[in-house]
Amino acid sequence: MRKKKSAQKNMSRQYFGTDGIRGRSNRFPMTAEVALKVGMAAGLTFQNGNHRHRVVLGKDTRLSGYMIENALVSGFCAAGMDVFLLGPIPTPAVAMLVRSLRADIGVMISASHNPFEDNGIKLFGPDGYKLSDEIEARIESLLGKDIELALAEADMLGRAKRVDGVHDRYIEFAKRTLPRDMSLAGLRVVIDCANGAGYRVAPAALWELGAEVVPIHVEPNGLNINLDCGSTHPMSLARKVHEVRADIGIALDGDADRVVIVDENGTVIDGDQIMALIAQSWHQRERLAGGGIVATVMSNLGLERFLGERGLELHRTKVGDRYVVEHMRAHGLNVGGEQSGHVILSDFSTSGDGLVTALQVLACIKQENRPASEVCRKFEPVPQVLKNVRTSGGKPLESAPVKAAITDAQSKLGESGRLVIRPSGTEPLIRVMAEGDNPDLVHAVVNEIVGAISEARTAA
């Protein structure tokens, strides 16, 4: 039994990362061949009962989405599943529609905030939640086998069809997360859709709620998704907010499951501040469940202190919104997320939803009738430094000099700071983060560790 589990673990590193399967388009594992087999394997895994099985399949606006979409459709049809094609649509909409349409599985083709050259496959179960490690391992165990023998007979092959009206369904879903009498009239809102999956639905939802909407980066061409725009590049949004004298700016990422806010002064409000705002608002209205929220090891120490001063607890998980959701479900909490802007509000959604999160922020601004700069900045962040070191294989974190640098940094930071070092689950990077009340010390320890990792990489 131990050998079997070990094999599954090794296989999961070959395909699945922290957020599905991701990689450079047309290179392993993001090839048409792998996508075809994933469709077959996932289709066979999620067939329970004698009814006609169905999958909902969405994508963002990457050029490679056409290739991956067609390969997945072939795989699912070969497994005997009917495919409902949603076209470009946010990831949270796929999570919602897999339940709304009573599908057996949901699939989103996206590499989230990554550049257009990358793509990915995210899988959702019939409950709208991302798959567990065990189910991903089960799917992977089929990828290396000759699964053709288990595929559907000729008269049981699946069909594929485009589904109309899915954008309207999602827009209405998002609007219903606000009170019925809530109007955004009087707010001038700039919305940056990152030339991605939210480029149609997000501006429409805001306009229907009464806001004056200034949309930017809503002209996807297959190559410009996340290009100097969106939640990872909010400076163009900040400039637009200043140019049109907007009350607030909203930046989504490529698949619209994360969001950052820009206030009327052009200051960026990250996921930690957004979670603090929502947690405080919901706690005051006795809506916050579980006496706290869930975040990852990367969230700022200032958030933890802010919550603690109000008698609320910050639960930390490893990086990945899937792990945040799992902890929320296990411990009965309804607010969680990541500093990057993945925010999960489980009263509404089973995954991060940039638009729904932004609507909650807008609701707070309307209710308090104060500027975004006053409403959205809830705590002074503890100085935090994050640097990425690109790797080319090997295990630099296991080298003696790197271990010594990490031990020395932990000793210097003491109890007034934190140190987090981890390999990225989506890119060939090692992320080094430190925070503490002494900014000079924080910079120094990060630079020492990054230098040690770089030297170990060069030696390898």
C-alpha cells in the first residue's frame, strides 16, 4: 500500500500542481495529446449511474484554448460524456454552472494570471469544488494506461453543443449576492478585465447594478491576456482611475477568480486588506461564521494582528486556494483567501470569485458612504519582502549553505517576524518571503537566502 501511494504522489507531480494541470502551451503537459487523455480519464472517473453524463467546459481567451478545448471535447465524447461548451467565461462561473446544469464534472481551460504562452486545465466535481488530491491521483493513474479499452461503445459516444445564455446566468448570480435594494448608482468604477474571461460579464454586471462603468482591457486577441494589465499589473488601472476621477478601480486576472482594488488615489488594495474589510463587515452584521477567516502562509502579519484585536482568528494553510477552501469546509468558516486576491466567500461560491468579491467591497463603500481609501485600508501592513528565484531543476533548498542561511534568518527575525520559503506550484520558481517590524532586517535576510539559493543553483 505504501508503494502505491508513493507512485501516485510522484505521478501527481508529473501532471497536477497546486491548481490543476498547467504549463507552456504545446509543450508537455499542456499538449493536445495530454488534454485528450485527461478528457478520457476524467470522463471515466466521473461516470456514476446509468444516466447520460455531462461536462461543462469553459475557457479564458488564450489562443491555445481552441486547441485544448477541442482535444478535451474529443476525450470526453470518447468516454461517453455529453459536453456543454460555455466559451470564454470566468472560472467561478464554471464552478457555479456545474451545479446549476447538474453536470458530473466541470472544466476550465486557463492558466489564471500567467502570460498567454501558458495554459492549464482546472477540474471541478459535481459539487462545484476543485478536485481532491486523491481524485486527481485517480485520474492520473489512468493517463499512463491503455484506456481505450474502457471507452464508450460506438452507440454511446457523447455529443458536444454550445450553450446559450450562460453569461446572463452568471451575471444574475453575481447580482443576487447583494441585497435586493442595493444600487451602485453614484459610483464611477473602472474595471480592468485583463483581456481575459471576465471581459463581457464583469462590466455588464456593474452597469446593471447602476454604476457608471469605465471598462479597460476588454479587447482580447488571444495573445494579450494579462499583458501589462489585470490584478498582477494594476498600474494601468491606477492611471485610468486618476484620469477619469473614478471612485474605485477593480482589476481581475485572466480567469476572473481573483481581484485587487485601486482606491480613488490610485493606491492598490490587495487580498489581505479585502479580507479584513469583508471579515469586519460580516462580523459586525453577525454573518461571519467560525470566529475568523482562512488565509495562507503568505498573508501579512498585519492581517493577523487586525483580526486578533477584534477577537477573530486567522487560520493559515499552505498556498493554493484549494487548500483554503478545504480548511474552510472542515472548520465551518465562510471567508477565506489569498493575498493575491483569491477570495472565497462560501455563502455564495465554491471557489474564488473576483467579481463577487468586488461587489462586496462596493457594498461596503455604499453602506459607509465614505471614499474607498478610508473604507478599504483596514490595517498597516507589516513590512514584507517577496523575491522569486528561478530554478532549472535540482533541489537547492536541500544544500547545506541554503539551510544555514534559512536557520540564520529565522534566528534574526525571532518572534516578531515570519519566514516562508516554498517552491511555486505553477512556475519553476522558489519564492522567498520574510516579514517583520524592522524593514532593513527583512530585506537583508531575504537577500541572504536568495543569494544562497542562486549559488546553490549555479553549483548544481
